[in-house]
Amino acid sequence: MTALPPPTLRLDLDAEALAHNWRALDRLSGSARAGAAVKADAYGLGASKVVPILAKACARDFFVAHWSEVPEVIAHVPPSSVSVLHGPMSDADCAFARETGVRPVLNSLEQVARWRSAGGGACDLMFDTGINRLGLPLSAVSNPALQGLEVETLMSHLASADEDVAQNEQQLARFREIAAAIPAKRRSLSNSAGIALGADYAFDLTRPGLALYGGVPRGELANEIRQVAHPRAALLQVREIAAGEGVGYNAAFVARGPMRVGVVSLGYADGFLRCWGGKGALRSEGADLPLLGKVSMDMVVVDLAAAPAVREGDWVDVPYNLPTASAQCGLSQYELLTTLGRRFRR
Ligand SMILES: *Cc1c(COP(=O)(O)O)cnc(C)c1O
């Protein structure tokens, strides 16, 4: 087939900022090493781009959620550096882990038994200390089924590390109890926000995700973390409209005077959801281009008053400072990243 013409959407990844964020989080983890959560295609940014950059920055521990996410990651790093958070739901999952050499995270006594009967080997072990999602209950700590298990990383996950609440200390106390009872090469509790809770929460390995990609879950990280994802969209058409004319579906915006407006190749199918309708602005060389009317599937319309020189085919910036964008549109910083669609060239 002939080569595809260039797309009208790009997701520019600032590799320097990504490596910087990992190094900052590694430093903030104190005596612990920072790993990297690269599940969900590295939070939507593209695992095949992100993983080599993090590996070069010296990350040695990678976390995915699904088994389907393994091949893309082990194309770039040794399988023994990859953990699969959802754990083995079947014998096929166990066989896949043993053949590839990635580690399952065992989340229940059932998964422990399944892994052992498949032949076992190095694994990670997740305890639930209060989030009530995945993980063995505290009551399983002394269960003989865990004896002799080859635990590489013993872990738990914080539910509210982005807030100052008693639950953090409660989970920490429970995790200490578990860590004292279960032999493991390494212990790991903190996600991005947990790293900002300080040295007590760091143990041997931290598991940042969001903050690697420019998310700021706690104020302490604001000056440490740089923006990584820079979405850009092309201007498809410039139009002059007259007073009284509506823009987009249901004429949710009506011009009060003559206007020069731009139709941009960015819509809710690209993860630029309808919550942005009439809110905020795209940018062109520092000038604000306010969003007009509803977000369509493949397009938005912006006011070009502040950028008289832009023309069809030019790129405009989609402001994606995550804490700011999140406050503006109401989506979480996680959602802002993971919903970015497949039509962006990464
Ligand atoms: C997603 C995830 C992380 C990373 O969390 P962030 O809040 O993105 O830093 C760490 N650990 C586990 C178990 C996870 O599921």
C-alpha cells in the first residue's frame, strides 16, 4: 500500500521531561528505587515509546495490568522486570508468565494456588490494606499456603495518598505488619502520590504512574514534575461568520458579531470529551483560541480573533497541563491521559 499521508493529530511526547520525572520520583523515593506503572499503554502515551525512555533513565521495574500488555513491554526490557497486576485468572495466564518470564502479581489465595500448581517460581504478592480492590486480606498473612512462596515484591496499594487522611497511616501500619510476617526480596507500597508522603512510605520500591506522565496528584510534587504529553491538532478550515450565526450542533454558540473561526481536527472520538464544550481554549503561539459550542466527534470550532495569522493546515496546541486541564474540564488527570484516542500520531 502507498504510504499514509501525515495525520492531523499528533501527541508529542517530551522524552526529556519523562526521563526527568522518573529521575525526580526516584530521588524523592529516597533509599527506595522508583519503578514505573506502564499499564494502559503507558497511560495512553504509547508503551513502545515510553518504556525505552524510562529504561534508559534507569527504571528497572515495570507494571502492567493485563497480560495482553506484556508483549509490547518485553520488546524493550527484560521480562523479569515486568509484573502483571491483575494476576493469573487461568492456567493459560500461568503458562504465559512461565514461558515469557514476566511475574504475576498474586492477589488471592486462589491465585497463589493456581500459580503453585502451574509450577510456581518468582512472583509478586499483593495484600489489600484497605482499598478493597485486589489483594489478599490481612487475615491471610499466616496462611500456610504462602509458605515457601518465592516472593520478589510484596506490595499493597494506597487508596487515598492524594489526600491527607488517616487512611494513609492506617494502610502503612497494616503494610508494616504484613512486611514483618512475609519474607520477600522487596517491599512496595507507594504510587505517585504515596511518594510525596515521605520516606516512611517508600520501602524498597515505589510504583509511580501518573506523575511520570506529568500528573500532579499532590502539591508537594508540583515543582518537581514537568508536562510530558503535548497534543496538537491541525486547523482544517477557517471561516468568517456573521452576527447571529450558530456554531456546531444545536447552535450552542451564537456569534454576537462577525467572527473569524477555525475548525480544528479534534473531537470527542479523540478523547477531547464534551465536557470541554464552551470551556477553555486551544492555543496558537501563545494566543488563546476559545472553544465555541459543542465538541463534535471529529472537530471543534475555535475563535481565531487572537491569532489573525493562523491559516488552514497550521497546528494548534491543546493545553494539557494536567492539573490545570483537570480543574477546568472536571475529568481526572488520569482520564485526561488515558482517553487520548488512537488517531493521534504518537
Ligand atoms: C496504577 C497503579 C500504580 C500507579 O499509580 P499512580 O497513581 O498512577 O501513580 C501503582 N500501583 C498499582 C497497584 C497500580 O494499579
